[in-house]
Amino acid sequence: MQNSNIIALVATLLVRLVAGPACDRFGPRYTFAGTLLIGAIPTFLSGTAFNVKQLYALRFFIGILGGSFVPCQVWTTGFYDKNIVGTANSLTGGFGNSGGGITYFVMPAVFHGLVKQQGLTPHTAWRVSFVVPGILIVFVAILLVVLCPDTPTGKWSERAQAAENNLRQHNIETPAIVEVPGQVTEENEKHGSLDGTESPSGTGIVDEEKKLDNTRGVYGNHEVQMGEQQMVDTARGEVIQKPSFKEIMKVVASPQTLVTGACYFCSFGAELSVNSILGNYYTKNFPYLGLQGSGNWAAMFGLMNVVMRPLGGLVSDYAYRSTGSVWAKKILLHVYGVLMGAFLIAIGASDPHNLTTLVCLVGIGLAFFLEGANGLNYSLVPHVHPYANGVVSGFTGACGNLGGIVFAIIFRYNGKNYGKAIWIIGCIAMAVNIAVCWIKPIPKGQIGGR
């Protein structure tokens, strides 16, 4: 079981690394839908597994679905201002994470329904039950393509044009916005527009562009009081570009990107690994609960994402609005990370055999700080290299899966001594957060993201 979990996490890690740049290139909506549709295929085929190797193969390809988290966060980021983006991202991420908890209840109900109402044998019913999530995944992917817009201003391919249009409506000359970091700057200087589309003159925005202003929509709110330079900086630094491989590596190697990745390694990595053993942990310490009872209590930890992750994003946004500084978000992230580690150490060291104690420590205390830290992390991510938000989001998400793999290996080599593995993970979480807390939240000289 642990081997199959690790295999699924590896697949999700790889997909997240690819999905991030794909969001910047093709847009998050189509990346999202594509990930769901590809992941739906092995979901439908889950009932065809008859041996361990086939199970491992299916778990690997089903892991593709986990990569859909990245385009979801990138897409959400594009629709909301920095003042509330933490709340928005944590809400969508929280509902996504809670799906793991919901599955504990829904799939057994589908299985029992097929046995009792349809008269299927248990052997056949569990195989048929996987058709239900497969249908739901395909249905959602189709809705994404048919009903949803790429950005608040329309098509993904026109995002830069919408920004240029908005600046012209404020009587601001648009050639000033072509200067963006790194390789993207060099490319756009050749072509004279935000998205690198060459103009006939090669010197900037041509008259033909201006004729299309009325059909492109408006980027931003005309009532917002912003200075001319602030509007130019926002457009220059926050409209997502199509970075080269060299630019992707530069963004990934940035200390600020590494901070978000390291913190997510600890928080989401711990969540994944704890979720994978929590049912067994309840069974070991409280045998009288049985498999169903243990599963129900374990599911509560995942379901708390509906509240705790959004709460983390909400607190982060409040601190940011109150101080006007991204440092507020970063400090909160590390505080949550350290306290998360403290709860993990407390759980592991005490190894509670009182049900109320364990439920309070895991389902309330740990869930509050661990899941809240996940929300805080993706409240900070939109501020870091916003012109490459997909790359940063994908790398950060992949680090979360890497943490899940590393911590799952720790659980594996500690056998059923779950308490020891949990306090080891807690020590790692505290050490990592303290080690990176001094790094500035925004790279020096970065345009936009503040």
C-alpha cells in the first residue's frame, strides 16, 4: 500500500512540474481540463487491475489528477487582487484537499449501493464503483472548457492586449510595459508587446492595435486610484509571460521560490504522509473502532481542509492588508510551520491512547496549523515572480509531493511505530521553517507582486 502511494506521489510531482510552465504557455483553463481528461482514463480502468504491478501502474497514471491542483491555483490567482488572493486560493485548494476526506465516505457508499441495490458481488462492485469518479471528472473537464473564461478579460492569448488597452485608456504609452525580467525582456524588446507578438513596425504598438481596443475588454478597475508608474509596473511585471527554459530555471533557482517550495515540502508533504497512515494509526491505538470507525476518524483530518486551509488564507490576507507588507504573510507562514512541527512532535512523543486526546491533537490542533500553512503558502506564491506564476506554482506544488514521498519513506522504515515517524517529521518541519525564515519574500528589484 505504501509503495503504491509513493508511486502516485511521484507521478503527481512530475505532472506538477510540467503543468506549471504549461499554464504560462497555454493558460491554466486548458491545462486544467487536459489534466483531468488524461487522469480520467486510468480512473475508468481502475477496476481492471488484477495484480500488484497493474495496481502500481494505475496508481501512477491516476496520480496525474493530482497535478490539476497547479492550474487550479494559477487560474484562481489570475482572477483576484493580491489583497484577497490568499483567501481565494485557499478556498479552492481547501475544497480540493477535502476531496480526500470525502472519498472515505462516498466510495464505500457507492460500493454498498452497488451490492445491495444492484445485486453485484463485492468482487465486481468495487471495480464498477470507479466508473462514478471517472464520469464526474470528465463532466467537470467539459464544463471547464465550455462554460469558463480564461481570464477576467477574456481569452488567454489576449491577456497582454487587454493590459495594453487599459493603459491606453488611461493615456499611458504602452511601449513602456515591454520590459520584463530575464529572457522575456529580451524577446519582447524585439517585438514590442507584452506577449511577444511582433508588430509590423517592430517598434511598439501599431495603430491597428488601437482599433481593437473596444473589443478587448478592460484590464483592471478605472475607479482604483493608482499612479501612472504603478499601473505600468503592474502590467510590466504581472502579466504572465512565456518564459524560455533558461528563464524557468532562473525562477526555480530563486531563493524566494525555494522558500515557498521548502515550506510546502513540510506542510503539504506532512499532510499527504499523515493522511496515508492515519486510518492505520487509529486502528493500532484503538482496535475497538474497527476499520470503518478508524476510517471515519481519519477522514475528519482531510475534511478539516474545508475550514482550516481557507482560514489560513484569510488570516494571511488580513495581515497583508493591515500592514501593507508581504513580510506579514511570510512571517505568518513560518509561525504556522513551526507550530505545525510542534504539534507533530507532541503527537509523536505522546503517542496518545485516549481517543479524545488524539482527535484534538490531530483533528483540531495539527489541522489548524498544517492545513492553514498550506493556505498561507499559496497566499504568498502570487507575490513571487508574478510574471511566471505558473512556474512558481508548479514548483511549489511539486515540492509538496516531494515532501510526501520523503515522509512516506520515513513512515515505511519505522514500520508500525507511527509515533516515532511523526515526531521525526515534526523536527524536520521546524528546522526547515527556521532555516529559511530570514529570506526576503520578494526578490530584490522585482517589478510587481507587492
